[in-house]
Amino acid sequence: MTIRATHEIHKRRFSRNLGVGVTLVAFIVLVFGLTIAKVQSGGTIQAYDHTYRPALLPQDD
């Protein structure tokens, strides 16, 4: 015997899950968009890796 009737709590859970899912997708799109914008800017992309980098020293002209 299967239960087919949807209870009111199932509707509330679905709407809450849908809201969390939409928020998660929006966050992923935001991070992806920022990553694409950073890569397309073409600047030097260097990470902080605890090593000496002469490129960061001020240039003496």
C-alpha cells in the first residue's frame, strides 16, 4: 500500500529546498562570473604561496 497524498509539510519542504537550490546556483554563477572576469582581464595572476617574488618589488628607475 503506497501513500499518494501529499501533505502540507511536503509542499513547504519543496519550496524551502527550491529556495536553497536557487541560492546555491546563483552563488555558483557569481563565482564563475568573477573567475571569468579575472582571467579575461589579462593581468598577472599570482597567488600568495609564501615564496620570494621579485615581480612584487618596486621598480627603481
